[in-house]
Amino acid sequence: MLIIGAILISVELTLGKLTVIAPQELKQELDQRSGDIQYSIANFGNIPWGRRLSGTLDIANPLEACTELNQTVKSHFVLIKRGNCSFVKKVRQAQNAGYQLAIIEDDKGELNHTITMFDDGTGYGLQIPSIFISKQDGEILTKYLRMPKSNLETEQIQLLIKFDVRKKNNVTALFALNITSEETYKFLREFQPYYQKLKNEQIQYIVMYPLYQIVPNPDKPIEYQNCISYGKYCSRDPDGSGIATGRMVVEEILRQLCIFEQNSEKWLAYMISFRDNCTSAQQYESCSPLVQEEVGINQQKVEKCIRDQQESHSFSIKNETSNYKQHNILENQLYLWQASGVQQLPGIIINQQDYLGQITGANVFLDICYSFTTTPASCGEYIDGQTKQQDSSSNLYLTIGIIIFVMLIFFILLFCVYTRLIQKEFKESSQAQVNEMVTQYIQFYESKDKKSKEAI
């Protein structure tokens, strides 16, 4: 079920711990400091939430991974130095070299928990996760990686990384959306079939749109083109110097929130059709009713929802009174936006934990599934982060049997066709021979009869 409402959000920082499994001397050195290595997660790539990765570590060559990497030994993870090119480019080089995880070492002091490796706009195709660690931890790993080793294969650093999630019986999923962004609608299209799979599960969905305020409590009758209610609810101008304004966006956000509250499933259908038919903000007001009618939304209920959320307020200047509307549904949105700390749009928060990485319908579906205390049947069967593989031996034998049967039928049909062709050819050949013999026989007797007559 999808609902909207004010919830108390305490978003957990997306930090985790990287554990050194071997060698023992490196593990002991880290234990003397703080034990596990803290890291933050990039907001691009596929993050395997609820699962774990283990593998060996290699050092990047070249160290900053701004050009193609050369693997010295076969490893799963690679340590890369920050600097000289974007995070996305470094991780892409790691992915192209065959690594499963990129570890970026900071080039400045202690790990700053406010640093996030952001997408530079080219990270959508990245499949591997990447993490960010402190310079101090990176130097410890680098020191060991550069030590002379008698056997590179057996003396490698072995790491374990867990992408933990908050698990609950009832999952809360917040979607932060930007109605002027194509990425929002791309995600919703991808997620729609997964929503259908999860519709009977205990999930509370919340939608959130980016809003800001110029004047929290209006006291002057100033009309801002990107706001309603004298600057109380504002959105960014969607087209810069064009004719569209943020006010048009705020008014559409109001409609979408009330549609969401009325019927979540129709809201999804509305959003997808809205993107296809209402391509510019100046069309929103005239286009929205048509889309509502198309997907079966009761427009009167939407309008009533907007009216019911309003409270009239006023202020006076020099004995002149001005009125404005406070929209409780937008007040809720402002609170959610400030409390959530979403770092990207579209953005996802599940069980009050900020989910970074590549936002796709399939990824969010898995993230939600792993956030249940007990994974529901609608998510499929997963064990330790892997899809449960069924015994396929019986299916293999069945497949082989079907192939043999089909081949047998084919050869029987081929034999029958071949036999009929041979019989036909033999019949035609025999008939020709008989006809020739009959002709010769007639000619023989005609010749004999002629000679007899001549003799007489």
C-alpha cells in the first residue's frame, strides 16, 4: 500500500566497515588502531545492499586510475588514489579491468563523513560498487601491498565488505522525485512492474518533491514567479529564461500529491502518462486534467484534496490586509525534504537509511526485499545475497529427452518422405521401361507382318 503522511525521519549515514581477513599481521596492525576500516559509498554503480563481497586486493597501476589499468595479479578489489580525474572515471577503469569493487583512498587527512563520491553525469552504465576510505587506512593497505612477497597469489590481502541494511517487518520506502527530470520518470517506468509484485506486502511508500522557501511566514505581498503564497512554497525555474516558472511546478506538485493520496496505483499510471503528454511546465495546468481522465482519476476529489489541505492566513501592512494559503500537504513536504538529507534525485530512503548507488527499478526492488526481516515470497528466494538455484538435473534430463524425441520424429518423417520419393521415381522409371518395351514389341510384329505380306 502507498500512503502519504508525516513521519519522523532519522536518516542513517551510509557508512560501513571493511574487514581485513588476512594476512594476520595486517589485521593486527589495524586492530591496534580501530579494527575495521570505515568507508562511505558512492552514489553511482550497483550497490549490493543486504549482501556481502569478499575477495583479494590489488593496487591500481597506474595508482590514480585515470587511464587503463594493468592487473599485476588476479584480484577482486582494487585500491585507487584520489585525484586528477573524476571518481566515475576511476571506477570505470576498474570495471573495465575486471575488478568487482573499487576502493578510493582519500588524499587528505582523516575520512570526512560528509564526502560523497558523486556521479559526474556519465556513471549510469557502471555496474560495480565503489567506496571511499581515509588516507590513513589507504596508506596502511598500500604499505603492505608494496612489500616484497615470495608468493603473490597466497600472500594477498583478503577483504570482506558488508552492505548492511536496516531490516524490519514493515518496510518504509521514501521516493524523492523531481517532476522536471527525465530520470524520475525512467525510474518510475522501471519500478512499476516491481510495485505490482510487492503491492500485497507490508510496505509504506512516501513520495517527496524538492521544495524551498523564500519567506517561511509571509509578511509582505510580494509575488515571486517561482513560488506560491508570497514565497512560502517555491520550486526551481524549470527552463531558466523561458516562459515556464517554478510556480507552475509547485502547482503540479500539489496535484500529484493529492493524486498519490487518492490512489497510488493510478498515480504511477498518471506519472508515466504525464511525462509522455505534458512535456513542458506551461502545459501542466491544461494537460493534467486530460491525463487524470485518461487513467481514471476523479478530478473532483483531487481538487477537494487541495482545498482541504489549505488554511487561510493573513497579514496587514498600513491597514491593508493580504491573504495567503498555507498548504499542509506542502508543509509536510518541506519537513521531509529538510529531515531526509537526500543527496540525489531520484533518491531512495528505505527504513530510514539513505540508499546510494545507481537508482533503477530492479535495484530498488532488491533493496526493498532485503530490508524485510523475513524476505517475502514475492521477492523470490534469496540466500546470502544470491538467488537460490534449483536442482536442474531433472530439467536437463527432460530437455535431453525432448531433443532426442524431436530428432527421432524428424528422422522418421525424413525416411517416409525419402521412401515416397524413391517409390515415385521407381514407378515413373518402370512405367517408362514398360512403355518402351511395348512400343518395341508392336514395331517388331508390324515389321514381321509386313515381311510376310511381301513374301506372298
